[in-house]
Amino acid sequence: MAEPIKIRMGGYGPPSTSFSRSLKLIGDTLAARLGDRVRIHYVWNIMDFGYRAEEILSLVEDGILTLGYQSSSYLTDRVPDLGFVDLPFLFERRDQARAAIDGELGRYLAHKIEARVNYRILGYFENGFRHISNRLRTIRTPADLAGMRIRVLPSEVQARTFELLGAIPLRCDLTEAIAAIKAGTIDAQENPFANTVTYGVHKFHHFHTVTNHFYISRPIFLNRTQFDAWPLDVQIAMREAVTKAIAFQRELAIEEDREARAAIEAAGCEITALNADQHGQFREAVAPLLDEARRTYGAEMFEMVATAKEAAANAAEMDA
């Protein structure tokens, strides 16, 4: 009998997160379908083994792990087109973002990634809308960010966004960011509420503002050399298992967001919701970046977003 195919899946969070639970669903689905033809291993959090969060990219590319996920921003230096989905206020609602990333825009970006990195992109988990937390003061307008040292993902677009908002952006890996937040050497960070709670940031940051400034996806990538060498039925089984896990993770993400917000409030933190005028001030401050983006990326990806928003609106109208 042939040796089983070893499939090693990894992430950078505890087993309780929606991402880890979704990896487990992929493994369970494959095991039920393929039996002893596959052997599944999990590494829930590579940081527990001394790796930086960003190193999951090379662990999969080099074949040490078979499958991983990571926020798309971590790949922008190698795949510049991914900077497009780091643009601020690109989407107003979750359904618009999902329609774009599951549609033409997501396929376009997957092709760009695969052209430069030894991956197969099988879909996207949802990291979701991001908000600002800090240890210094309430943030209601960009003026409140003046001079504040904020950690951002390793993306020039994100760094430029916070420069325009008046902050001092610091590009760094999650591992370094957590240490700096605990030490108080940076003032602020931006993340979905679920990440803020998962990494314990709310224990150090009293002030939280619902800005919805970025929507970030996490590509699910496999080592292409390994994946392409599998029998076709195993490849199909993996694709179908990932599709199932994406739907599962996104439902969990909504629940996680609600629970995390409650946990932040229970810790005695302040959560500030912006009114329309305040939100408009944030949009106005970053408008030059969007103008630059139209020259940098051209019209094609903006048209993909517009098409996705229209599809989301039509779907919402049919469901009403």
C-alpha cells in the first residue's frame, strides 16, 4: 500500500480561533473522504515554536507546512497588486467585500500571487474590518491620532494611510507588535476586535474606536509543488474541503466579532463609535491615497470592486 499523503496545516493563533477551527474542519473533511490515504497534522500557532507570524509564508513556500493562511498585506512587497486591497474605506459592508474577494477580484489576485510565489491559492478566510486601539486617549477624528505611534501590517499602503491620518506608522510583524504593546513602546494598533482580544491587546489599550478603515482577507495557500503532485481526486477533495471551511470560518468570524467586543467592554475599556461627520473626516484625510491608487493600479480593479458592490446590493434586494 502506498504511503499516506502527509498534510501539515499551520496558523498563528490558539486552537479556539475561527481560523484554527476551520483548519480542523479541513482535516476532518479530508479524513472522512480519503481515510488512510492522508495523514493530517496541525500546528495551531507557529509562534509557540519560536517563529514569527510572518514566517508562515516561507514555511509553506518551502514545503515545511503544506497549508497556511496569512493576511494578504504580508505579501504586498512581493505581489504589489495586493496593495490594492489594503486601501482604506474600499468597502462599506461585509457583503460587498465578500462578493469582491469571492469573485473576479479574488481570482485576479490569486493569479498574481501564484505567478510570484510557490503557492496554490484555494480561497480566502475573512479577517474582517479593522479598528484602532490605543493606550493614550479617545480617538474621534484624525486630529486625535497626531503623533501617535501605531503598529501597521507590513504594507506601504497601510503605512501611507496612517501618515495621512497624522499618526506615526510602524511596520512590524505581529510577534514584535505584541511585545511592543506590552512594553508600551508603541501607542496604538489596528485590528479586528477578535484579533485584539486573541492577542490580549485590550489588557494594555483602554481606548478603542470603531473605524472600519481596512477590510483584510487571509489567503489560504498551499505549497504548489506538493499540491500539484497529488492525485486529481485528492486535489479536488482539498479544494472542496477548503470551500466548506471558508463558509464555516466566516460565520464564526461574525460571532467572534460580537464576543470580542463584549470582552473588551467587560474589561472596562472604552469603545467609541464614530458618527457620520467624524467618519467622513477620516475618509477625507485619506482621499489623496485613493487618487494615487487610481494612477498606480489603473481602473480595472476599481471596476471589479464596483461590480461586486452592485452584485451585493442586488443580492440584498432579493433577500429583502
